[in-house]
Amino acid sequence: MNIQEDILKKANEWLTPTFDAQIQQTIQNMITSNPKELEESFYKNLEFGTGGMRGIMGVGTNRINKYTLGKNTQGIANYMKQVFPNEELKVAIAYDCRHNSDTLAQVVADVFSANGIKVFLFSEMRPTPELSFALKYLQCHAGIVLTASHNPPEYNGYKVYWQDGGQLVPPQDAEIIQVIEALNYNEIHFNANKNLIEYIDKDIDNAFWKSTVENASFNTPAQAKQNLKIVYTSLHGTSIKAIPNVLQLAGYTDLNIVKEQEVPNGDFPTVKSPNPEEPEALTMALNLANQINADLVIGTDPDSDRLGVAVRDTNNNLILLNGNQTMVIMTAYLLEQWKQAGKINGKQFIGSTIVSTPMMLELASAYNVECKVGLTGFKWIAKFIKDFPDLKFIGGGEESFGFMVGDAVRDKDAVAATLLICEIAAQAKASGSSLYKELLNLYVDYGFYKEHLISITKKGIEGANEIKQMMIDLRQNPLTEIAGQRVVCVEDYQSSIGKDFMNNEEFAITVPKSNVLIYYLEDGSKICARPSGTEPKIKFYFSVNTTLDEVTNAPQTEKLLATKIQRIISDMKLN
């Protein structure tokens, strides 16, 4: 195949002495024998998405490597000097279990130090939420985590955090990208100042564990903790460095770890995907739980910001909860604890996202707190905490299995969320209830909400174009009726315009622009479409609801809602 001129121009830049001999040789081989791979490696620059920058490791501008991350880091160093003049600049750096994460983290540390910036670098892999904590604890200006979360083994990534402990948000992100894009690769300072790199570990670990126990513990009796039988898997990831210690510190003694998945391993050898959103990932944990009759199963993703939870249903069978369900259980519990402590006075809020369950709004209303709803990604919930200092953040989450307890960590945090779900489960069991029964009681009180997600994968250049076309079609040919229900409202977050068809009115959407479309139906159903910000996927989120008069009617009500979701999917031709 012929190589496009602009791609060849980019590739030729990487054949100059700025780049090492091995990389030059690899690119030369691509030009002569693998032009398709060359095109995929150079057709664009890696971009910052929902959860930072993620990509396949390799050579080229569209790959994670020493030079693309070096350029990012150099740009951030230059930007920090602009916005924090005359300050002694400090950054914290952590990394996960993925291949090359440790060496890439060292590259990032080297570049920052070469620019005269003090670096606190974790000596070993650590959970992502610990980086957010450490950044604030050490009073750093910024932080970096080398992680690709739950992406496949060939991926790695680069998440940037700012002074408040949250990920980059506007306007800083656009300003930093501008600085990065203006750089040439030969302007990267790779020669480290070793005197400016300090390795951190146990002191920060102890402070993080102690803070987690303080924030996510709620007077559970010691006997109740000891009576809760927990199965836990780190899915070969970093949470093994924190969760067992935190649970032990909190007083949970019956912790059963899935041994086959205990050792960190970037190949994730026992699972197709190390993502607790995927039921298959928790198979080993569920098997162990059935063998020992455990009450609760918890699995975390490789960088320990998401958690999957399985509980016993009313027939004593283990079932997986989705992210919306765990978020609702934890939020309702926190609200009740705050209420009982007399800490709710109208100046508190919970956080959620536009693709998550509307049930969060019902909870907020019942407890007289605000529910702030932002774009997908925890950086927006962290931004709410920063933007509304007069309001106290109680907790919040998103449908993709993430939750944040209070504001000690400003990102989704599977370490604190694991302890919190154990607290709720232990107290429920001690009172003759269970996590699942508590969820059903919430459905009786606030309505039975059922959510479902479809992800359609489209890889490479062609895939990206297909996803783009799907969103164009949904915008240019908007649906007016879905599964026999009229569309009463459409929100287009790209144009920042919503259309209310019942009142024939348009309204402004005040959250930042994003490539998201949401349809609302006359029966209260909600359908959202958005391309993933970190994976080659387009996602469709469905939420339907109805009343539940009593817990015993939950099974047939759930079937009714599941049928409704399938009708919507069929009508939209997504199956």
C-alpha cells in the first residue's frame, strides 16, 4: 500500500538522531514491510480522554513510549513554571502493574527532575487513589500515574493530577495540551537530576491506610466485622498493596484472597479482561466464595480505582451488582450516617454523572442535599469539590464501578469503597438483613431503577470513523419514538442544546461540551450514546424504572424492566 505523505513526514522525523537507534530501526522496518502498522502508529497524536491518555505501547506519535510521554512531561514542566513562578515545584509519581510502567515512570521522573522539579516517586507499584492522596499529603503541584486501568495488556497510559488531587480539567487541560503540541521532541530534557528524585513508600502507605479507615468506617461492632466472610481478588493488580492492610487495620479478620490472582502481573493471565465490570473477571472469586460460603465478593481493576461486588440474593445465590447498584447502596448508607450524626443542613452534596442512574437524584432529594451531575469521569466530581468550597462532599460515583468516599482522595477509590461496602454488609448481616435486601428496600422507597450498558468495539482508523458516523446519524436523524414511547427530550452535549418536545422549547446545557447524546422517553426511560474517551468503543447506556410496592415482588418487576430494555435495544437495532 502507498504511505500517505503526512504519515511518512511524521515517521521520518523519528528517523533523526533525537530518537534512539532501536526506534529508528523499528520504523525503518515498518516503512519497508508493514505500512499498515506505520499508519496506525503515526496517523494521529495520542489524545487526553476521559481518564487521561491511554494507548498501545510501541513507537510512533499514536503510541505510548519514552518520547510521547517525555514530550507530555516536558510540556507539563514548562506549564508549571508559567503558572507557579518563583515556587519550589513538586510532583508525585505512581505506577501500576503493567509492562513498562516502572521504566516509563522513571522516564517521567527523570524529565521532571531535569527541569529542576522535585519528584516524589513511589518505589514500587501502588493503587491510583494513593497517588491522589500522596499529592495532597506532600503538598505537590501535580501528580502523574502510569496506568491504563483495565485496558488490555498491550496498553499503558498517563493520568495527570493537579494541586487539589483531582485529574486535569478545563481550562488547564487545553492550556497544557497547547504547550505540549508546541514542543519539538528535541526539546525534551531526559538527563535526570538524581538529587531531586526522592523515593517514597511506607510512610505514605501508612498515612493513606489510616486516612482510609478514618473516612470509610462507621462504628461497626468488632463482632460484626469478624462475622463477615469476604472473598477478594486484586485481578493481578495493585490493590493487593493496600486493601488487605486496610481491612486488617479496620478489624476485618475473615478475608479470603484468590491466590491465583494475588501476584501482580501485566499479562493478567487468568482473565480475558482485568475489568470487574465484566462478569467473567470474577469467576475465580465467585467459585471460591461458593466453596467457603462467603457473604461478599470484591474484585478490583489493575490500578484499584474500580470495584466489582457480588452479594447473596434472597435465594442465597451469589449475584453480581452493577456499578449503579453499588453506587446507590453506598450513597444511601452515607446519607443515612450523615443524617443520624446531625451533619446534614442543606450545605452538602453528592456527585454523579450524566450516564449514571437517575436514582441518585431521588436520594439527594429525600435527604435534602444537592446532587451535582457532571460529564463521565471522576475528574468532574473532583472539580465540583474544588468549585463549591462552601458545600461539603459526602460521596458519589458513576456507573462504571467507581466510587469516592468523602474528599481525602479526589478520584474514584476502590480501597475506600471496599472498606465501605464491607461496613454496610457487616452491619446488615448483624441486623438480620443483607446487602441485597438493603438494595431492594431502597427500590421500594425510591423506585426500582434498572440500568444496562452495551459497548460496541470498533478498532483502528476505520473503527474510529464508524463510531464518528454513528454519532452523526443519531444527530442528523434523531429518533422521535423508541419502543412505542415518545421521545420527550433530547440533550446534545456537543452543541450544548437540549430540546424539550413536550413544551416545544430549547434550553442551554451548562456542563462543558462533550460528544454525548441523551434521549428521554415519556415513561421516564433514559438512553445515552457516547464514544469512549479511553477505548475504541461506542457505548449505549439504558435506564428504565417503575415502582416497587414490596420486596417480594422484586423478581417479576426486574423481569418487566429487563424486557423493556431489550425492546429498546431491538428497536434501536443495537443487538
